[in-house]
Amino acid sequence: MVHLLNAIDDLLTPWFHDHGQGKYRVGQVRQWLFQQRASNFSEMTNLSQSLRDELSRDFTIWSATVAKHTQADDGTEKLLLTLADGGQIECVLLRDEVRRTICISTQVGCGMGCVFCASGLDGLSRNLTTGEIVEQMLRLQSLLREDERLSHIVVMGMGEPLANLDALLPALAEATREDGLGISARRITISTVGLTKAMRRLAETTPRYRLAVSLHAPNDELRQQIVPVADKIRIADVLAEADNYFDLSGRQLTFEYVLLGGINDSPREATELVNLLAGRTAILNVIPYNPVAGLPYKTPSHNAQRAFRQILEQGGVSVHFRHRKGDAIDAACGQLRRRAQSEAALVGIDARVGEGEGGRGGVS
Ligand code: SF4
């Protein structure tokens, strides 16, 4: 079965032609997928029954299944999706006043190894396909009430987005198309730990989106401890590519800084950050750490957060402390997946105990 969301137009145009149908049929299917939020061909009632049956035989709209759907009191909803090959990813819908933001994943696991992150704990399994990325958007859109509309996309879920640009860019093109989700490119933010070659490629080919560069430390020595991949990428080079992206795109840059208690939250690091970001038209998002089970990192104290913020503000940095939404549902990247896997592993252990030594292994 072919996953339609991988290349909707390229798959449907020849298919309808072979079935004696005009190209306008592609637009009808797109309308059902993106505007009517259809999840199967049988809903597409302006196509004949035989066409719907044949489409269902040749294509699938969903390639994943929902393993878990959690909701928090603040309106945040999170999906844990099981992919066709058994891999699992997470995606999140955030409600904030009139904003409806979705946060999507680009890889199963992550190879960047940021020490505080649940997604990277088991390394990278594989890149997602374009269809799997678009599917997250549509599944999250289908959680909205009829009177709600998606307004923003942040590509900040599981994985390093710039390590999977080949699949991500066509997916984002679907998000911005008028006959797709119709979301303005300036409302789409791609995050990166600072893969400089890919930043250059994005700047030269598609400088339409906002870029969020994860710093997490103001100097190379500390950054290498927090973001291991940074031992090959100097902060100066990352900032040079970020500046280049800003020049070509005109989009205000964002820098992300996960504030880890006792690690990167001292006045010294705040002062270094001021010096680093001075003169840049950029926003610094500071995210006080959300503890992950099994990892030793702590949320910084309120005093440390206050002092850190004060130094940045006095230094003229445009700083936002980001609220943690959806704490009750493991909203930090990779946490729901890990919890589901450890629960599944426990079930597997229980099953083995019940079945004796010849029983099935863990099911994670
Ligand atoms: S924080 Fe992002 S880049 Fe770092 S390991 Fe986690 S998913 Fe990967």
C-alpha cells in the first residue's frame, strides 16, 4: 500500500489520468484531506463509489496508528504514534489563547545526544518520510474543534530537523500551500542544534521559515558537554550561519537555551550570553529544564532563574522565559515515548515471568 501523503500530487495526478479522470480530482482529494480533515477515502463523497474503492485499494492516508493520546488541563494534547515499522514518535498540539501550534518530529530517536533530552537517549533509528511528517500535521489538525484552525508549526519534536531536510522541506511545502494547510511560512519555525552545512543549504534554497538555533551554552567548552555533537561545531561558526540565514531570509532569529540547574544557569553564563548575542536582532528563548526520569538534571531554582533573566535583560537581550505547557502529560520531547516503552518493557517482563523461561521477550 502506497502512503499517499508522501507525494500527494505526484501520486494522484498519473493515477487519476490512468483512471480516465481529470486533474481537478487531485484538488478534490486535497480539499478533503486538508480542509475537510478526512481520514479515509470513503468520506470523499464527491468521488464516485468505485473511485473511492479503488483509491482505498491503492493508497493509504494513515501509515501510523495512535498508541497513546494524552490531554492536559491547559489544552495541550499529545499523540504517541506507532509507525508502520514499529518505531514510535511524538507530536503535540498546544493551545495558547487564539494560537493553535503543533510541534512535530522529524526522526525516530535522535543522533545529537543532548544530555538532557529523552529523545536522544537511545540514539537515532531513522529519518521520517515526508508522509510521516505530513501525517503528524493532519492527525493533530483532526484533534481541533471545527471552530479552531492551526496557526503555527514548530519543528522541534523528536530528531534534528536539519538532518532530514530532504523529507522535511516537501512536508512544509504542503503546510504552506494554499490548497494545503495554508499556514504562512513565517509562522513555521525549524529548530537546529546548529548543523552548519544544512543551515547554509536552507539559507540558499528555502529561506522562508523561521530558524531557532539551540545554543544551551555560551561557550564551546560547556556546549560540548551538553550537546556532544558540538565538539565538531564551534559556536562562532553556528552564529555565522545563523547571521547568514537572517541576512537572506529577513526572519528574526531565535536562540534556544535549556536552563539546567547548576550546569549552565550561573550569572557567568548569563553574562557570556549577553556578550555573544549583543548586536543581533534575535530572541532568546530560555526554557527552564523539565526533569526526565532517569536523567540527573534539575530544574534551576527560582532565584537562579530570576538572576539569569535580570542579567540578560539588563544586557539588552530580548529574552523570553517559555512556560512549560502540558507537564502532566510528559510534554517534553521524547518523554511520552520513553514512558510507553518502559511500561511496555514491564509488561514484557511480567509476561515472561508468567510464561517461564521460554516465554516471549520484552515487547518494547
Ligand atoms: S534536544 Fe533535540 S537535537 Fe538534542 S537530542 Fe533531543 S531531539 Fe535531538
